[in-house]
Amino acid sequence: MLETILQEFESQVKETIDRLAEELKETFDFAKFEETMSKIVNELLASVTEMVLTNLLSTRSVLAKLKQVGGRLAMKFKEYREVTLRLANGEIVKVRAPYFVKAKPKRGRKKRGPNGRGAYLGLDVLGFVGRGSPHLVSEVVKMAVLCPSFAVAQEVLAGRGIALDVKTVRRFCRQLGAVGLAFRGQISLTGTEKVRGYTLVIGIDGGRLRERRKKRGRKKKGQKRQGYHTDWREPKLFTLYLSDEGGKVVKEFAPLHDATLGDHQAMFVLLEQYLTALDLSGVNRLVFCGDGAPWIWSDVEQLQANLDLDRWPIYQVLDYTHAKQNLQEIIDLVPTAVRQATNLAKKWKKMLWQGNIQGLHDAICHLLDGEPLAQALKKWQDYFQSNTQRMQYARFKAAHIPCGSGCVESAIRRVINLRLKSAGSFWTPQMAEYFLFLRSQLLSGRWNIFIRNVIRQKAQLLESGLGA
């Protein structure tokens, strides 16, 4: 069969090349030449792929292996069904694939389950997501999370010969996102990350996006749509990276980003999943960086207890830039003439850098009185006094510990702000969670690792089943 396909292709290519070569002499339209040749090559690849998949999935030995996988999943083989698949080059093929369904209980009352209980296990093992090939889904979802909208992604994909409607693009994002969320943490790792001898830095911060939430009640007469609320939500994001003994970022370790639309407790549960999946046994020390939000530091303490992190030296660092901004609010309460005459800002920021928080208190009491003093002391007590140990910047610098949370601030901008916070964007909680995860994988440089792990999931199940 392959010989027949190749012979037909050879004949078609020769005839087409001769015709296009003559047309090119007259029109000089090389773009048309490329487009036609690409179409021919894509059709060949589709024919070959269709043949290979059909032969593979119809082989008795393969079906026997899939039945073993099905048994481990409480599924049984029902029949062969024709299924339409999309390939990476945009072509559509039809293959006959073994279809499995959930095995019925042998005893007791049979329960009616929801539709969609069946699965094409052969396609799952090969890495297909939905009805798309792994490479196609990877490219489509990458484009969707990078482009400013699904419509723009669709247009760009069409220019590459991949004709999909917006609904399909969105569906691929949901399907791949659902797979990723089910194995969050471990699916972002190779299992061979080298962390021995390094400092693990964990940055934590929050971003903003608008949630799309349907209005309750009946639709008003004459109103086409019910409408929706667009309240602001604060997704919580963390990033993990390594630094060496000199404080330099380890480039060989791609940072780990992830974010969730859940509350701060949900974010720390997620962070715990990543730290559990990452082998920390060889890490020299741990550093937590963040701004002055109280929830960060209270939850860090709980995380340390949950994972027994006290086995390592642990540092908590409040971002120096945020500390300076809060100090400036106190400085602004001092009369302008006094500030300028005493070079106050420079002196107080030097005290902050040295971690002399009590010295700041004494200076505030010396220069201010009345209402300004009350405001300054409240800020000092709420922000500086409670974070004294997190503001020992000179000591941190000497120990090559980062004094800022620039890495997580950058991740907030790239993962959240540039796509999810864009003007006119409103997100359902589910799709926002998918995009927070998917953009984190892509923009951290771990996309290929993530996709490879997605592809290998069912394949590993097949291998373990055969080895048992």
C-alpha cells in the first residue's frame, strides 16, 4: 500500500512541478508555488500517517496490549470505530481505532453514567489529545496562549495551513489544560533536575484579572443576553529558581512558574505539590521572597511545618523595593524643608538597608508629632516592625541571598498581565485556571517537558502493564 501511495505522489509531483515551473516564468508568484507544493507534501504525509495508524491499531498484538491497559482502567474493548483525526500539518484523516468502554458491574444494580464514558485507548497511548495529534495540539495551544485572543490565534494558524475554528482552538486549550491540571507539579519536571549545592529561591506574588460571572435571575424582556459580572480577581503566582553560591541565577535550571485563581491557601497547596515533586535533598538552603502581604508569611510558616523544611537553612526576604516604597510614605509625612535640609530619604533608606528598624522608629519619633506621627507609627508597626527579620538586606547581600522579588514580578507581568489582564478580557474561572497553568509552562521554558510528559502518561501505563 505504501508503494502505491508513493507512486501516486511521484506522478502528481512531477506533473505539478512542470506546470508550476511554467507558470512561475510568467507570473513570478513564488508564494503560490510554495503553497501548492506544501499542500501536496501535506497530503502525502496525511496518507502515510493514515495508513500507519490504521495498520498499527488493527494489529492483534497491539489490541492485546491495549486490552491489558483497559483492564487496569476498568474498561473493556467494545469494537472498532472510524474516528476523524487532525494532524500537525492541518490535514484530516480517518482511521479505524479500538473503542473501549467502562466495564459494567458484575453484581448489584447497574448505574446509569454520563455520556462520554468510552475512550480510544490506542490514540491516548499515542499521545492524542481529544482528536488532535500531540504536535498539533501543542502548536495550537501555544498560539492561543501567546496571541491576544483566540481569533488572532485562529488567523495565525490559518496562515500556517491549519484551518480551525475558534471553538476548536478553545476546546484544545481546555483539553490540554485539564490534562495538565490533573498532574500539576510533576508534569512540569523531567525527574533529573540538578539542585544539589544550590539555593532554591521561591518568589510569591499576586496579579489581577477580570472574572466573567453570569448574572442570576431571569433575562429581561427584549434583552438578547443575560449579561455577566466582571469583578476583579487576584490570581496568586509563585516561581522557583536556583542560584549558586555567588548569588547568580543557574541558567541550566528552567524556572518553575505556576498560578491559581484560588485563594492564598490554594496557592500554597499548589506550591507544596511542586516542592514535593522536586527532589530537595541536595539543596543548600531555601529563600522565600515576597512583598509585605501578611498571608504570604503566615502561609510560609505553615508550609515549612507541612514539608519539614526546617531541615534546611530558611530565609524569608521582604522585597527591598516594596520596603522602600512603604518607607517613602513615612518620609512624605516629614515637612519638605526638613527632608531637604537633612537629606532624610538617603539616611533613612540606609538605615533600612542595614536592617536598623528600631533606629527608624527613633528617628520618626524625633522628627514628627501629632497626627503625622500617629500615621507614621502605625505604618512602622504594621509593616516594618512585624517584618524586621525579613529586612536584614545588608546581611542577605553578604550571604548572596536575593534582596528582591524581581523574578516573580517579571513572571506576573508575562504570565498574567500580558494576556489575562488585557483590556476587554473577561475569564471564566475554569478557563483562567487553564491559561494560568499553560502560560506558566510556556513562558518558563518548560513547554517541551510538559508536552513530552503529557504524551508519555498513557504510554507509561502501557509499559507498566506489560511489565507486570
